[in-house]
Amino acid sequence: MSVRVLVARFGLAAVVALAGGATAFGQSADQTNSITAVLPQTAPAGKLATRTEIIAERGEAAMISLGSLSAMGSAIGMYRQIAIDGGWPTLKTAKIKKGSKGAAVAALRERLAIEGYLPPDAMAMKSPDKFDSTLEKAVKAFQANHGLAPTGKIDARTLTELNVPVELRLQTLEINAPRIEAYLKKVGARYILVNIPSAQLEAVTLGTVYSRHNVVVGKRGRPSPTVASRITEINFNPFWNVPVSIVERDLIPKLLKNPNAMTEMRIRVFDKHGGPEVDPKKIDWMTTRADRYFFRQDPGEDNAMATVKINFSNPYSVYLHDSPAKQLFGTNARYESSGCVRVDRVQELVNWILDGQDGFTSAKITGIAKSNERVDVRVANAPDLRIMYLTAWATEDGRIQFRPDIYDLDATGFILGQPLPQGGT
């Protein structure tokens, strides 16, 4: 018996229970009779798919929580049944929106009903070929669940996502289930989640999101690693100790073109770590190895880490940090770093991490950031950290999300570690 028939006969709660996840999904005023269709209560402005905001009062479930495996099991069962029933039709027409009418609209309505974004009887309405507000809301929910700007209009990118076969969606869910299981191991009550494919961070307490942040993660040629760790220290107005890989790829080429490059960037060069400072203009960079000297950028607004660095134990020399290039947080393809994770509105995250420790408040954190004073703080009530690679996940509050396989890892069994570069620099 199909999912659509089951929902029509027994209701959503019964279908979820039959799938083995009675407690995995919750109803919401923003749902359209679907365990997959939850539209954010505040959609991002313009064509930005996600925004940075504190959302504690909304009670949204985190990307992963204690109920995630049950939720994933229910989602896999649902998509498996859709596949058995024959999947969904391929849509041929883009550029339709509210007010449009015709066969393309009716095909879209049927497509969204099959996946659960509309009720099973959606085609029984008087004018199924009219693009009304209910269909627009379902399109926005679909877009939000696929990392697209929720415009409610069918454009080329939305059409591409709609036409991904159900078999591939099912396969993606199955690939990500063991990742979720691994990332949940030994996670505590307070934790930070960074998902590389969605370029987002969540600060989480007891499975509920306190704040969600846009982040910039590694390029395909310099991918961010996945990590299971714990926050250890906050460095305000930090020095930037430049990794050898960046010295080799970026700084030495700059010096070869412009001998004054390090002075202009306020990067000082030392004869090994702790050694005396040297003049970079007196060194033959054509024949010098990248690891011969130690490069350090002084604190300040143009520092690569800007106002703050968040440390955690890991073998890859990566960390979370602020960024002087804040315009990147306002783009959708935020894969621009050399492996570390840049965090939008990082001071709000730091305030949540410290949670009043040693008298730290939002105002105090802002004041330190503006002062350029070097301050290091060991974190007492340290939250866990998971840097994840999830291209699909299901949440306890009823969303099933999909994101692009940006590093081409879904076919490799990858879970934790350092991905190999995927071309580029």
C-alpha cells in the first residue's frame, strides 16, 4: 500500500508510527500535511537561502539529535515506498510562479504531493492546474529543504532538484545514516554542529537549536576535514600563525610578485617559531622551502581571523574563526576557505560557548573585540563539536533535507577525516 494511500486512510501520525519513528517527527503549523515540509518561520531576504540568527524561541530541532536515527529510518522507509510506487514524474517547464496556469502547474502539484509537500488528495481540488498560495507555500518548503532561496517560484535550479529521481534521494539518505550515527557518538547536552555541504553551523542545547550561522568552509581544492572534538579555548584578537600549506600556495607567490606583500598584509617573518624576525625582502623566495620560516600576522581588522579564534583538539590544524571578508556570508556557495571554518556573527556564538563564564557577557565580548587586546580564555563548560559531511538528514521536527555532494564523497563511504582535494587550488 502506498504512502499516499496510507496517509489518506490513517493520517500522518499513523504512517510515521508504522515506519518505526512514532516519536521522530512532530506536527507544525508550517507543515503541509507532510513529514518533509517545514518552512522556516522567517525566510531569508532576497535570494539568500539561509541567514544567521538566534532562534532559541522557535524550538527547532538540530541537524542531528538523539532522535535523528529514528527520523532517518522513517525517511528512508518513506522514500523506499515512493520508489516502489513508481517515483515521481519528470517536470519539463521552469519559470512558473503564483498565478500561472496550465498542465505544467498540474504536473508540479502532483510531483509535490507524491513527496508529501501537499496532501495526498491535492489533485482532487477544483483547479489543480492553477498555481495558488498553497502550491507556492509547498514550493517554498521544498526549496528550503534543498538549500535554495525560498522564493516560491520554479526556476532552473529548483527544477533540477525536483527532477532528481527518488532512487537517488533514497540512496543519499542511506549513505548519510551511518554518518549521523558516527557524529552522535558521545555527544553531550551542549554541542556545535558544522555541516560542510550546507555551509551552516548550529549551536545546540539538548537537541534544540539556539542559533544558526552561515559559515564559509573549505574549497574543493582545500577541503575542510570532518571532526569529532570539543571546544577548548577562545583567542580574542589572535595572531594568525600561517600554515605551511598557505605559505606555499599563497604567500610565497605573493612575495615573488611583490617584495612588500608581507609588510602590506602586516605579516611578520621569523627564523623558525620563536626565532628572530627577518626581513622577507632579503630572502630568495625562488629557492626557499615553505617550511623554512615562520609567518605570523598581527592582530587587527585585516587579520585573517579578524576578532576571534575558537580552538578545539584536532590533527588538521583547523579551527573556527571570525573573518574580515564578511561579504562571503551573504552568498549561497560558501566554499571559499583553506580548510578552517569562518563563522558569521561569531561573537554571538562565543557568548553562547562561554555562557557567562568569568563574567563574560555579550557587551564584554564586543568590547574586547574592538580593543584589539589579546585575551585567551580556556572554556570551562566546553560544548562538543562535530564538523560533519551530511548531504541528507532528517530532523525530529519533520524536515528531510538534501544538499549537494560538494566534495564528491558520497560514493566513497567517507565519514570522518580529511577529504582529498577535488581539483582547483
